Amino acid sequence: MPLHPARALLQLLAPYRSRVFIAAIALVVAAGAMLAVGQGLRAVIDKGFSAGDPAWLDRTLAAMFGVIALLAAATYLRFYNVSWLGERVTADLRRRVFDHLLSLPPSWFEAGRTGEVISRLTSDTTQIENVVGSSLSIALRNALLLIGGLAMLFTTSLKLTLLTLAGVPLVVTPIILFGRRVRRLARESQDRVAELGNRIDETIHEIRIVQAYSHEDADRGDFGRLVEASFGTARQRIANRARLVAAVLVLVFGAIAFILWIGGHDVLAGRLSAGELSAFVFYAAIVAGSVGALSEVWGDLQRAAGATERLMEILSSTPAIQAPKAPLALPSPAEGRIALDDVRFHYPTRPDAPALDDFNLQVQPGETVALVGPSGSGKSTVFQLLLRFYDPERGHVSIDGVDLTAADPLALRQRIALVSQEAVIFAASVADNVRYARPDASLDDVKAACVAAFAHDFIAELPEGYDTDLGERGVRLSGGQRQRIAIARAILADRPILLLDEATSALDAESERMVQSALDGLMRQRTTIVIAHRLATVQKADRIVVMDNGRIVQQGNHTELIALDGLYAHLARLQFVA
């Protein structure tokens, strides 16, 4: 259950109590100084001007200057500390959300959209920064001025104050009514922005397909409709907020004009001094300004509440895969023995069809096992379970005799190196991409891994060698070069278990030969499981496991399986004849 926005904000501010305390004291002092100016104004008029006492006028004005200087100093302290808190809390919140995102399994991201997550991590945290660093301080300051101003109004003229308070319901009612609507529309507006982020992320990342199919005009139209929908929601929010502020200003300052009319007649009748009326008007203006400021800030607070709710939804998401309270240690040194016993598993998004059913597979240390079969047969699911991105519904998955549910997922994944079909390259240097597997590795270690992956020669020809930035998703490299960088990363990781997922399927013949040579070196003395549709790449495997509909239907080497004339032979005929 997500925390209430107010409680969540208090938790974020808790580590910085001293800053909050300094800001609060400065806030109170500034509000008190502002209220003291009204008493100075009263004294100047009644005892300076009306009494004709120049000395009293000089002393009073000097005292007022001192109060104003105190007001300025307190305002500086409040502004600096509150702004510091806004920036600090935002930074902490972004780190906290990002850290939590990294703990969530891939299944959580499959159910959501990347653009929406990015929107929550950027624009929503900015909303909170605005509130903590500005709007909340303004709201508290004006709340203090409102309370203090009302107190001073009572001491100045009870009659005029009661008349003023009679109009309060007229001011409070639109704040409540419009405020609820503004909060709802603020949440909708943030959701619309997230939709825009989703669409931008998806289109930019797939720009080659967009342009290859001449889909630009259709995408422009779709994006334009999303932009207009976002603008429409924002326009409604702004209109309601503007109505709120306008209504409050009209009502408040209309009430002041009425009170000034009543008070003016009291001064003329001698029931009230000119200084008291001036002070009353001053405090009434403070109260009116405070109410107007609160009504304006209320929209910001509502937007921040909506943003906080969205972020708390992420932080309240509990990872389905967690380390047990007392995890079992994996044996050391590692052997690389793998076992899947009587495993049954459904993907959460596909509950009707089992991805694996009655699945049994044992892989001995140092053995190379190839998984083949038609698409959807469950090959990739084996990898998902070994990496413990999911847990089986029935049966056990173990490494070196330890059930994965009893081990720490982090310790488990530190024993596995993965080379995927689409090589993942980050927008960083060559060295940093290879070092991703072992951040503390030296440049010599990186170069040795690249030599073993047959990548050193083309890296040396890059403009800055190992310091060359590869761009987003490695756009400056060919497919075969990207794959060899990924293999160098796995070599540098030096882990006992290797998972190869279609590592050569998207390459031309020359690139495939180079990558396969690098893989042969990587697979030595490691337990290796290979997924491949191209059967020519798995004929060297110690054992080929043929899968269909989540089950193992055949096992053996290439020659044995061809002789059995089953599914493997059928797949082989389709490929080799072609």
C-alpha cells in the first residue's frame, strides 16, 4: 500500500531535521517581523503624525528599519535552507526510486512502459522539488501570516474582524471545490506526459523501422493527437486553477473594500483611530494576500501530491524475487553443475499455456549443451529461470546442488555470464563497456579479454582506441563488432557458467566465423548452455536437447538425432536443404 503523500514527504525530510529546524525558525521570525511592521505603522500614524512628535517618529521609523533588516535576514535563511532541502530531497528521491527499479524483476517492466517510468523519475520528482524548495515554504509562511494577521486583527478591532471572518466561508469554499478538481486534473496531466514519453522513447529507438516503412506521417499524426490530448488536460487544469485564484482575489479584496468603508466611518465618528484603521487594513491585506497565495500554491501542492502518489506506487512495488533472510552460500570453488528437476512454469502474462512442463535437465560441470526447437518451445525460459528472473511454480532449479530459491540472487548471478542475441552496448567507451562485467578490472585485463574475443584489431582502428565512445546502443559498430565486445565482456567476467542466446544468428558469414572463434575460446572449461536456431552452430555441442511445447522430446549428439529421424532431423532438413 503506497504511503500517503504527506507521510512520504515527512520521511524524505527526516534525515535533515537540523535544516528543517533552521528553516522553520527563520520562517517564524520572518512572519513575526512582517506582523511587527503593522504595529510600527500604527505607532507612526497615531504617535508620530497625529501627535506631531518628530522624535517619536524618528525612533519608530528606526525601529521599523531594524525589524525590516531582521525580516530580510530571516528570509535569506529561510529561502536558502528551503531551496537546499528541495534539491537534496529530490536527489535522494531519484536515487531511491532508481535503486528500487534495479531491484525489480524484468516481469515488472514487461507489465509497464519505459517512458512512463522515466517520466515518473524526472518530471514527477521535479514537481516535488518545486513544492519542497518553494511552494511548501510559501504555504507555511502564508499560513503563519494568516494566523498572526487574524490575531492582530482581533486585538485591533473586534467588530471589523468579526465582519471579516463572516466572509471566510465564501473564500474557503472555492478553494476546496476547485482544489479537488485541480488535483485530479494534475494526475491526469502527468499521465498524459508519461504517454508522450512512451511514444517518444518507442519511436526514437525504432527510428530505422519508422523510416524504412515510411511511417513518419502516421507517427506525426499519432503524436500530434497525444500532444493535443495532453494540452487539453493541462488547459482544464490551468483554467480551474485560474478560476480558483480569481475567485479568491475578488472575494478577498472585495471584503477588504467593504471593511475599509465600515472602518472609515468609525474613524470619522471617533470610534477608531487613524493608526488603528491603518494597522487593521495592513493586517487585512496580509490576511488577504496570505489567503490568495495559499489558494495559488494549493494547485502546486495538489500536483505534487499526485506526483508523490505515482512515485510511491513504484517504491511500494515489492520485488517478486528476493533473497531469503538466511541465504545458503553457493559452494566455493564453483563447479558449474546445473539441474532443473520436474519444473513447471507459466509466464504471468500467459497463464493459459505453460512455458515449461515436466521439464528435467541436468548439465555436468564443463559440459556444453545446446537447446534447439521451434520458437515458443521454452528455450529462453530455461535462461530466465537460471538467472532467477522468475521462480518455477513446481519443481526445483539448482546450481552446484543449491536450490536457487534458497540462495542470494546477486551471488547466483555472479556465477553466470550471458551473451544475448542482440548485443547490449551502452553509451560509453569501449573499455567501460567491456569493464561492465568487472568494474575494477585494469585496462590490461580489458585488452586481454578483447584479444581473446578477436576484437582488439578493430578497436585499435577506432579514433580513440579503447577510449572511443560507442554512442547509444553501439550505433558506431557493426553487428559482429558489437557481438565481440559482448563476448569480451563475458570473458572478462570469468564466470563458471555461460549462457549463449542466439549469439550468432543475426551475423553474416564472416562475422559469424569471427564470433564463433571467440565463443570457442570462451566456452573452454565452462559449463555452457547454447540456444540456437541455426543448427550448424551447435554440432560441436556435447549434447543437443530438442524442446517442443515446454518439454524435452529428444537428446543426443547431431549424428544420433539425425538417425532418430524426429523433430531435430526435420529441423535439420528444413535448414540444410534451404
